Amino acid sequence: MRMKGTGMLETGRWRVCAGLLMVSCLWGRVSGENWPRFRGPGGAGLSEAKTIPVEISERDYRWRVKLPGKGHSSPVVWGDRLFLTCADDQGHRSVVGLNTRDGRILWTRVASVTPYSQHQFNSFASSTPALDDERVYIAWTTGQSLIVWALDHEGHDIWRRELGAYHAQHGSGASPVVMGDVLVIGNDQEGEGSFIAGLNKRTGETIWRNERKSSRASYITPAVYTPLNGKPQLIFSSTSHGLTSLDPENGKVNWEVNPGLTQRCVGSPVVAGDIIFASAGSGGGGKESLAVRVDPDRPGTQPAIAWELRKGLPYVPTPIAYGGLMFLWNDGGVVTCLRPQSGQVVWKERVGGRFFGSPVCVNGKLYAISMEGQLVVIAAGEKFEVLGRHDLGEGSQATPAVAQGVMYLRTAGWLMAVGGG
């Protein structure tokens, strides 16, 4: 690990960080009934639900349902409706709406595309939908272009847009997010034509479009950073731009820290108080990282690089911050717990398995599903402790969702609900 600066903080800054973490927790509590995007509210991956078991048995399943196709996208939930995407190898894609009470499939909308080349571990249903109280939003690529599709919760068309060309060696997977009245779409691709766009979520019309440099495709879903006395910012990471903060209302760049990342960004950035962290990699793991410290009193100022870590990094899984700690759950099943303010490693342990899905933190416990289909539960604290393991019966690359006290787990072809009151 390479340190930038002294690593020591004044007492006042510690109080600011604690306040930011408290705001994050309150946001999670207020939004706990819904899970409207990849990794839930703000992309933080946090839930305070106390009804999710650690050791899972057959009696803990509320229901299981066979899906009409495979995929790596994660479930999203609003009220009593759950949505996800599926696909097959022939390019038939589907958006599926289910009832959360019994897992009953309410509707399926199919959209076909000519199959195109992608990474062997990718799928034609890797992008997670985004939700608001009226619509579900899907971002898909055809191998040549990026398409955004808005449906209502009953599966009826609202609008559809083709936003332009898309080219990437490994296919696509970045997910959209809703910020107020704006649907934000990231499109960092290979070749020319990268951009981030803000669309009117009701009509699909372009509100703003931020043109970007292109190099390696980025597969991240943006995180949300909200200063105590400022507006929410969207945080993107990419090879060409490093870390970028955007105003979701107008697409204006608040700041950008670009130390020259050389690897591909797949796992999303994570916010831990006034520290924002991102990693990049290639092949089987993370190779480089970037942690910056923002000034919460001056939200538009350029952050300073805080520290860098080069070992134990995740490439595909997104890290998680909880309880003043940060947890890096990497592709090879090694979990690192560190202090985000300094980058100091608290512990590093192997849980085993391979992971492309990201962990979520539920009531102080980390849950993640391995590619082999094992749900692993560990304590999110300063002491490493494996709390539970459960075989889901099929491999998975999806991230769990938690809403209304229930955890939803997606394997390649099945969806299941666990826990609840």
C-alpha cells in the first residue's frame, strides 16, 4: 500500500465523516422498503433488515421460481413487484415482472437481438434494471448500439430510445440509475463515442449529454456521494477518466481525479464517509486502485489522492463500506477488511470460491454468492468470522437484493426469496 499524506485526521474531520456515514444509514432506513437499482439505494448495498437468517435451511425459503432464461443481472424491487432480466444464447431477451409475495410471474416482455461476441463469462442479461414508483428502465446493447427501454410496472411500453453506437470486446453490463427526474446512462466504450447521458425519465428525451474519451469499456454502475450540505453527486470510474463526479441534474462535472488508470473498471466505486474508492483490473483479478478524499465543506473542489492498494483487490465485485470499515471481496474469494480513512488493513482472509457477484451488508453481516452457487455469510467487523454457508444448487454471478425484510437470490436460472417476518 502506498500512502498519500500523513493519514492522520483532525477531530473535526472525523466528526464530519461520522455524520456522512449517519446520513448514509438514515438514507438506507428510509429507502429500506424498496431496492430500486444495482446494490439498492445509492448503490451502497446496505440493509438494516433483521429478518434474514445467517444459517439458511429449507424452511427459510418463502418461494422459488424457475426463470424464463438465464442472466447475471440482479433483482430490483418496488413495493410488491420484483423485476429482472433474462436471456438465452440465441439473443432472446426478456424483462420479467413478479409478485414478491409468492414469486408468481405476472408478465414477460421479450426483445430479440442478433447474438454478438462477448466474454465467455458475460451474458445478454447482465445489466440490472433501475426503478421508480411508476417505471422500470432497461439498458441493453445490440453489439452495435445502446438501447434504453422504459416500461410501466405492468409491463406496458412507455418509451424506447437508441442512444448511439456501442462497441466493446467483452459485451456490455453497465446499469442505469434514477436520480430525481433524470435517468442516467453510462456508456464508456471502446473506440470512439463514449458518453454519459441524462434522460427525462418520463419521456426518454435527452436532458444532457457529457461526451467522454474512449479507451477500455467500463462496466460500472455509478455510486452516489451526498455531502452533508450539498446535492447528491454521481461517481463514475473508468480507465480514461479515473474518478469523475457529475451533477445528475445537468451533467456538469464537479471534479475529476485521473492519475492514469491502465486497467478496466468493472466493479463499481464505493463511498465511505469522505473517502471514495475504485479498483480496476484484468484477467482474473484487480490490479490497481484509487482512493480519494473529498472535502465535505467544499463539494466542488478537487479531491486529494488518499492512498492506493495493489494487493487483494477486486476486479468484478464491488466493495462495501459499513461501520467505519471497508470490505474488499475479490474475485478469488479473498476478503480484505481495511480502514477507509488510512487504507490500513485490519485483516485479510480467504473464504474460498470464485466471485463475480458483489456482497451486500445486512444488519452487520456480509452476504455474497459464489460462481459455484454458495451463499457465504461473514461478520462485517474487525474480527474475521464465517457465520454461514449455504448451497443454492446452481452457479450465480448476481448480487442479492433486500427489500421489506426479504432477501432475493438469483442463480443462473432460478430466483428465490429468503427470510422475512
